[in-house]
Amino acid sequence: MADSTTANRAAQTFQDLLANPYLRKLAQDPEIRDDARIAYDAARKALDRARQADSLGNAIFDDAKLHANIAKAANSIADARERLVTKPKRHPFAKAFVLLVAGSVLALVLSEELRNKVLDLLFGAEEEFDYVSTTGPLDGNVADSASLGDEA
């Protein structure tokens, strides 16, 4: 029974860790993991070098290898942080393309002349059509004359 509660707690902890976007990105991006590993190794070497020194003060101020290891660790941490925090860049033309499409649609909606030109290009020029009626207009006189013909 203790095993199942321990497993449940471990599963819940794992789910909580996956919910964190920074940890998820750390797990997925190999460059961030490499930077973290390099920073850890450089910091470990700097700490070992400082421990081996006779005087910690002299090592901090005078040891060039210690300075190099600390600088390497700091640079790797800065690189990893930058990769964790920055969002992936969008394509540089994406915003311009969206503006172009939106402007084109707006121009078509607002300009009847442009809309007619586009329709003519797509479907061909519209033929002029004049309708001439072959029947006469329906007036009261026409109806009266028809009824007169029935009486005769």
C-alpha cells in the first residue's frame, strides 16, 4: 500500500514538473542542457581550484584559471537563460504578409471599381445586355380592349 501512495506522489510530482514551461523547455532543448552541463562543470572546476588554494583570498584575486572557470560558468548560465526565456522568432515576413492580405481585402470591400476589375479578371468581362420586351405594357386600357373583343 505504501508503494502505491509513493508511486502516486511521484507521478503527481512528475506532472507538476511537466506543467512548468521552463522545465519542459529544459527537457526538450539539447542546447540548453549542454549549456547547463558546461556551466556545472566549469563551476565545479572553479570550486575545486578554490578549495586547493592555500589562501582563498589569493586564489580569488590572483588565479587566472579560477577566473576563466568562473567566466565560463557565467557565460554558459547566461546562454542557457537566454534560450529559456526568449520565445522563438517568427518569420520576418509573416506580419507583412498578414498586413498585405488584410489591406487587399479591405480595398476590395471598400472599392466597387476595384471589385469590378477583379471580377472581370477572374470571370471575364461582363457583356452589356439591353433587354427589349416583346409584349406591351399592362395598362387598364389594354385590359379593357381585350374585354371588348369578347363582347363582340
